[in-house]
Amino acid sequence: MSDLETFRSETAAWLEANCPPEMRQPMVDESDACWGGRNATFKPGQKEWLDIMAAKGWTVPDWPKEYGGGGLSRAEAKILGQEMARLKCRSPLSSFGIWMLGPALLHFGTEEQKKHFLPPIARGEIRWCQGYSEPGSGSDLASLQTSAVDQGDHFLVNGQKIWTSYADKADWIFCLTRTDKNEKHKGITFMLFDMASEGVSTKPIVLISGQSAFCETFFDDVKVPKEYGEGVSSVVYEVNKGWDVAKYLLGHERSMISGGGSEGSTSLGAKFADQYGRDEMGRLDDPMLRAQMAEMDIDVLAFRAMAERFGDTFKAGLCHPAQPNMMKYAGTEINKRRHELIMSAGGSEVLEWESEASNGGLTARGWLRTKANSIEGGTSEVMLNVVSKQILHLPGA
Amino acid sequence: MPLFLNEDQQMLHDSAAEFMKGEAPVAHLREFRDKQCKDGFSHALWKQFSEMGFTGILIGEEEGGLGLGHVEAGVVLEEVGRNLTPSPFLTTAVAGVEALNAGGKPLRERYFPGILSGDTVLALAVDEGPKHRPDQISMAATREGNGFKLDGKKQFVVQGGSADMLIVAARTSGSVGDDKGLTLFAVDANAQGLSKDSARLVDSAMAAHMQFDGVLVDADAVIGEVDEGDAVLRRLLNAGRSGAAAETLGVGAGAMDITVDYIKGRSQFGTLIGSFQALQHRISHLYSEMEIARATVLKAQQMLDEGSSKAEMMVSVAKAKAGKATALSVKEGVQMHGGVGMTDEYDIGLYMKRDRALQEFMGDVNYHTNLVAEMHGY
């Protein structure tokens, strides 16, 4: 056996032996994800699964071992992912620290920052949120106004963020602040601070889905120390160079949101045929719906190939730097269409919003949630603008 | 295996791109169209394909070929598509060779040397109606002496009028729609009782209607086993469909590139039309569709080369996705070119015509979408 085949069989055996049975059940909704953090609440099996995976570094399989990662190669990490999917093991940890801040710190952080911040992320001890958008700065993010004024040993932060995902549950925030009012892109700083700091408050926003995953976040004379110990700066990269970090990180965010396009490993048509009825040929008993389901199967399988290619080329340094924008656009648009189809297939039953049968309107709320996919992290229209300019090099208007 | 070309495949890509651009660009297609060539392609160019090694890509090394796979065949086909190069490459060196690879050694020894040297051309006689329905083949092959007698008709036999040998799918037992009972034959193009009626297609390629009236073939013309032709046909179709998807991808990418160039150079209202967001968003959406199609086609080819049990599903996904993306590319291309997009002088219309023909070759988007539903069990 090759080394990779050995790795595959050993990994499968380890997962079989160590993954708690509850963690091999499909996730029903977002509340089944384990987010960790100082105030974490765990469902049965979650804590055990998180701890044993974290001990192996497999919450972040491809991060270096010294920062709490598994030190796996791209090929090994891919195999781990495949085996987890095959054995239906849940991801042990959902985390903006892993998906967003981590990659930014690995790229821009100092050695001291990496050693200080990354291991608690890998272990699920600190839950992070992202402070980007402001009421007046959505698509035009770089116009943000939240100010951070240098006060010697600390910055004084004042302003308001919006659409901060899970700000009310997060321990720390990575936040874009304005440190130079006379510049736009070159006056922004990428800062890390504790959400328990005096002067930070949050207010959940009720969405059309009835859920409140997003918050308004207010900063009122928040003192952000310049250092959290010897050489551990609260600023990532440099003061006034935060836009470079933000752009890099948006790439990760966009490819993360795009992952929605590949969600759902089973074919929608296969799932609904049983519940809908079949004709004498065994076909889904509604030709138009069947055709739409098959088109969706094609788009989902095609996008999954795209996601694989994107990951492979990204790791190999062969990917166009603006490609995450295209991934975000395509993935979110597919996901929205997929949920439209689920609603259509479910008919009047999935209109139920508050019933036991509908699990509290799970399907309908999930459908409405996807409408945010093509808005959050940069709208589809902004993504297409970026592709036009940075990839196709079309002239400016 | 990462989902991008490895170093050797990239080198093959570079040489195929240079070759096609240098020897057989769109001007080459125009030349053969305008002189009303009866074959619709250049035999001299087919010789050059052989000299480049392209015709032996899917032929094993021990048989004088390169022993490469569907990824490499696709690399060449994408450039064929991008340049609208007329050639028998897809039918002969990809689908034809793959069918022969599923058969016995005598047939390979008979046909491979000519394919390797660029002398032999094969054609595929599968379709019997205006749409691709390989599960509905009704041509009859009845036992006669030491061999078989073929009766029936075939159509959309691309380059059927110029081929030396035809790969013919016929029914030796069972009835229409049965999985078993099909047999594939290697039929000499000059066989008695075979009549051909060639027509020029919208994309300037030549395709034949064929009538088989008691065409006699020997038992050694059988490719694979009698009544077990479904296995051979499957290999032929998988190779042909993934190859057609790659060529389609090249057509779509070529059309997109010339359209992007056009809107960067055309001015109206005192500004370049490529600066208008109305066009920018549409062509960026197209870029996204083409990128997804590219990943899908490569994935299907890799899965075929790995012998994956799910390869057939991905081949259908690839043919459908590349077909959709490229249809969008040529339609947007003509529209964004405006009036000149309607003229014969500009190339974009030729891309639209080639795409239309490729859509019908070995199953269109609807056909493969239906197959994907069937393979998923609904």
C-alpha cells in the first residue's frame, strides 16, 4: 500500500473507533453545529468529539502542528475529509476562527500572534466574530467609519457594526477600524479584541426567517490594548494596512459561503421521488419537477467538481486571486435555487411555520435564510463587478 | 489526483494549442468550407495529427500508441474546439479507438496502424433518428453463414462518407430497449449493400445517412462479444461524450475570449461597451459557468481514467454542463457582437454553428439530464 492508502485505512479505523454515535447522525439545522467558546453549550457527544479531534489537531487538519493543527498535507487532509464524509462524521467544530481569522493570521500574523491566538481556536476555546459591515458601509465596505484613536498604550474604539454573525455569543472580535480619516483603503486597521471589554454591546437582528444569527454591535469608548503580552500585538499586519488583511480574508469568507452550493450529498430527486410518488417506470411522478431536480443534481455535482478544483489550485498557488469571488457568486446562487426547489417540492406542508410536524418551520426558515447568501460577504453583483475587473480586465465605466 | 493538469498534461496542452493555432485556426475551417470539400476536413492535417502523436493517445504503448487517457484526449479536443478545427479526431482516435480497445486483438492489429499513421478514418454509426437514442437501436444483424447480415438505417454518421471503416451498433437478439442483445461491428466502408448519402451540416462538417441492405460481415468483424455489445457501446459512448464535452468546452471558451476582446475594443456613446455593467455582469456570469464546466469535464475524464464506477454519471453531468455553458457563450457572443455578430466575416457565428452540432452529438443537454435522473434512481 502507498503511504496515502495506509493513511486512509488508519484514518477510517480511528474515526470508526473514536467518533461518538451521536456525531454520526445528520445535522438537522444550524443549532446542531458545535461552535465551542467560553460559554459553549454542548449537545450529547459534541464535547467528547471536539476534544478528541482537537487532541489530534484534526479540527484544523492542515494547520501546522505548533499552532494546534494536524500538520497534514493537502492530500492527507482531503482523505480525512472524504473518510469523515463517508462515515458520516460531523465536523467537530464550526468556527469563524478556523474559517476566517486563522487563515489571515497564518498569512499576516507574527510568530507571537500565531502562538497566542491559534491554539485556542483549534481547541474550540475561544469563539470569534467578524466586525466588518456598518450601517453605512455594506457593498462599499472600505467607507467604514468605526474609529480607533491611538492613546499611547491603547486604542479608543467608537462606532457601530452590523450583520455581525453571532456577536452575542462570541468571545472575541476581529474588527476593521478607521485609523486615518484622510485615507480610504489606506486608513483601515485590522484589530483583535475581547467582546467582554467595557463599552461593547450587542443587539440581535430578527430576520425574515424569524431567526437572529446576526447582531448590531456597538462600541462606546472601548479600550483596546496595543499588546496582549510580549510581542502579541492587537493589530494584525500593520496600522493602516488592514484592508490588505480584509481582502485576503474576504477570499476565505467568500469561498466558505460558496460551500453552500455543494451542500447536500444526496440527490434531491432521489429523496423526493419516494415521498412524491413514482410512475410505472419508477420515475418521479411529476415530469416538470423531475426535470428541475435533475438540472439541480447536475449543477450541484458540477459545482462540487468546481469546489474541488478551486481547493486544489488554491493550495498549489495556481488559482487566480479573484477566483473566490466567482466561487461565492456561483455557490450562493445554486444554493438559493436549491432551496426554492425544496420549497416547491414540499408544497403546502413546508409553508408551516410553527408546528411540530414542520419542526418549527425548519424548511421554510432554511429557505429564507439562503436569501442572505448572495448578500452577506459581498453581494452577487459586487462579485460580478470584481470578476469583470480583476479577471476579465474589462474597462471601467 | 489534484483537479488540474499535471506537468506532462500541461506540456501536451501547450503543444496542442500551438499546433492548432498555427496549423488549423478558424481560417482553416473557412478554407475547407469555401472550397466545398467533400470530406469536410483535410487529410494532410490528419497526417499532421498523427505526426504530433495525437492519434495514438488512447492506443496502448505496446501497440505503438502513447498509452495515455481521457484527460489527454480532452486536452487536444479542447484546442480542436477552440479553433473549430475540422478533423476525425473525436470519432476515430477517441470514441473509435476506445471501442476497439474493448474488442479483440485482431481488429486492433488491423486498424490501429492506419490510425497511428493518420491514414485511416473511422465513423460511428449509432444514431437511427434525429435524436441520440442508443437504447432504441433497432438495426437488425441476423446470422448468415459464418457471419451476419445487416439491415436498417443509420444517420448523423459524422464523416461517414470519408471513413474507411464504420463502427455499427446493431441488434443480434432480444428486442428494442433490452440491455442485452446488441452487437458492435467493424464494417468496411465499401461493403456491398451499403449506400451513403452525405450532407453538409450547419457547421460545415459532413455527415451521412446510411442504408444497410443485406450488408454481409464476417464473424471477425464483431467488436467484443456477440449480444454483449452494450459493454463496448458504453465505452465508445463514455469516450465520445467526455470527448465531445471537452471539444464543446473549447468552443465555449473560444467564443467567450473573442467576445471579451470585442467588447474591450468596440466604442459606442463615446465609451467602450465593455465598461457597461449590463454587459459586464452577463459575461462574468458566463465566465463562472465556463469555469464550472471546465472543472466538471476534467473531473469526468479523471474518473474515466481511474475506472471509477461513478464515471458514467459524471460524463453525463459534464456533457450537460459543458453544453449549457457553451450554448450560453455562443448566444451571448453573437448578441454582444451586435450587427457584426450576424455577419459571415466575423468568427463568432461559426462558434454558434459548431456548438449546435456538438449539442446533438451523443446526446444533448436534455438527454443527459434525463440520464442523470435515471442514474439517481428517479
